[in-house]
Amino acid sequence: MVSMFPWTAPLFRLAGRRWSEDDFRILAESLRQFVPVGGVFADLGGGTGHLGAGVARILGARVIVIDVVRQMLRWVPTDPLVSVRLATAEALPFPAAYFDGLLCCDALHHFKDQERAVQEMARVVRPGGGVLVVDAEPTGLNRAVAVFERFLGEPGAFRKTDDLCRLMEAYGIQGEATAQRGGSYLFLGVVSK
Ligand SMILES: C[S@@+](CC[C@H](N)C(=O)[O-])C[C@H]1O[C@@H](n2cnc3c(N)ncnc32)[C@H](O)[C@@H]1O
């Protein structure tokens, strides 16, 4: 089945406006300990890139918005701190230890092979670098979201946080997840040295 993202890209562009300065600041504060001014981080499954661009501005760092859907990347804001790369999370076209950090928001549950994607995260982020994943647990309303996404041909593979922490740890990313509103969570981990 064809992915829903090529035809929903204009909607995601509008949805990018849901991110507030506070959202940018909260995520930037989590990444700041890993991503110095002038450093570089990935926004994996970054879509239209509004979140990555906002976080990059606050950090004073470069971001590479990585997405498998060309139509999403078309809307990424033009900014000297922001560049794009068309690629799949499961095979990232970057050398080992290229990034100081990585952000992956509302995208992990869309990846067809999460294990491979996490392995790639651990490879492309430098030892001591940070991995920040924002996603949701398969609870409450998110169960219905998963069913709907599967109907649209997506994996809809939301993970429980303990399961995600185990997966991360298996590839050398040590961290913990903090619960947010509506079953969402924020996982922050460090790539082991
Ligand atoms: C719900 S959108 C989230 C976009 C953005 N991170 C945000 O929070 O606004 C999920 C994104 O993941 C991308 N995606 C899905 N599977 C992917 C994969 N295997 N590799 C890279 N990107 C992928 C989709 O194309 C889409 O842009």
C-alpha cells in the first residue's frame, strides 16, 4: 500500500504551526547538553522540518532533516542552519559518529523496522551524544490512532516505554522515558562511549 505521507504533506506543513516556542525550548534544553553551538543534530522522520528548524535556532546548531518522503522535505523552512536529506531511517547515509544528537518526533512508530532504525541512530550519533525520541504509548486513544494508521497502510507500531528503553539499551543507548500528556513520552538517551 502507498504511504499516506506524500499526499498529506501539505497538511503536515500546516500542522507544523502547532509547535510553539515553548515546545522548541523544551526539546532544545534536552539536547543542549549534547549539541554545542555550531554542532549538528538530525531530525529523523522530520517531515516538514518545522520542529527541527525551531530547535536548531534555539541551540544555534545545524540540523539535517531526514525523511523518506520527498513531498515532506519540500516544505522544510529555508534557513542557513537547516538542510535536508532524503533517506530512510533504516539505512542512514552518514558516517559513524557524524551527529552530536538526534531528534525523532512522532516518527518512530511509523518506521517499518524500528530495530534497524535504532541501530542506525546508535551508529550515526557520536559516543556521548544524545538521542531524543518523542512518541506515544499504545494506550487510550492512541490504540484507535494505531488502528486508523494501519488502515492507511502505516505500521502504527507504538511501543510501551519500558519496551523502548530495552530496545535502545540493546544498541548502546542508555536513557529513560518521561511521561507527557495524552500517553505521549519523551525518551532521552546517551550513546555509550
Ligand atoms: C507524523 S510525521 C512527523 C513529522 C515531524 N517529525 C513532526 O513531528 O511534525 C512522520 C514522518 O516520518 C516519516 N517516515 C516514515 N517512515 C520513515 C522512514 N522509514 N525513514 C524516514 N522517515 C520516515 C514520514 O514520511 C513522516 O514525514
